[in-house]
Amino acid sequence: MTEIERKISLLAQSFSGKVEQCQIDFAIEYIRYGESRLAFETLCEYICEANADMNLEDFKLILSISYSGFELDPLILIYLAKLVRDVPNSPSA
């Protein structure tokens, strides 16, 4: 498994329980056929369709994959960014 395939699989695992498992499985199946880009794009579409909350680490992983040559449409990235629900920790007084 390549590094990019590993990252896509890790991303898919992060959305187990937030996106229908059959959709996650369908997207990941593309990796088995050498279609990692399609797996990534499909997974991101399913995340958007489900309005699945994500943490900042999930979004950073999406950006990492996208910047590795699997560029997503900027409008999809904007939509995904709006799904991030992390609140930065404030320093304790």
C-alpha cells in the first residue's frame, strides 16, 4: 500500500459511523483497482453529502492528500472546512 493509499484509508476510518459504511467501502474499493484519486474524491463527496462533522486533524489529512497531487475542487474544500467542529483549546488561567 502506498503512502497516499494509506492516508485515504485512514481518512475513511475516521468517518466510520458518520458516513454510511457501504459508502465508505464503495469509495475504498477504488484503491484495489488502482484508482486512489477516485477513492479520495468519492469519499470527500460522501462526507459532504452526509454533512459529517470532522475534527481539525481530519481536515488536515484531507489537505495533505489534496496537496499531494489529488487536488479537490476549491468549492469542495471550502464546504469541507465548514464541517470542522474543533474548538481551539484556550490557555488555562
